[in-house]
Amino acid sequence: MKGNLVDARGRSCPEPVLLTKKAIEASPDGVKVLVDNATARENIKRFAKNSGYNVEVVENDEGILLTLSR
């Protein structure tokens, strides 16, 4: 993975999912997505799994980092 990062903090759904979809179309090996709420986390996890990606979730002071990989 090239480490492409989508910063979707402060955005309401469905925008984080749409940004994630656009990012994986440009970088199909995987992306990292930073969000700041549980709804976005769950929606991106569902989208990623339905699209065939593995999802790793790490929460820290900056937000929730989801790493999508094949």
C-alpha cells in the first residue's frame, strides 16, 4: 500500500464513504481513512468489507484510523 490518507474528519455521512470509494478507485491496493465518529467508522468498515478489503481500526487522540488493504 502506498499510504494514501483520506482525512474525512468533520464530514457527515455519506461523504466519508464517498471519499473512501474515490480513493480506492485511484489506489486499489488500499488506503487509510481518518474519521472522527462511530457512524463514519461503521459505514466505511461495511463498505470496505463489501468491496473485498480487510479493515484494521486504530483509535487515538487524532481520531479513528481505518486501514483498508487487500
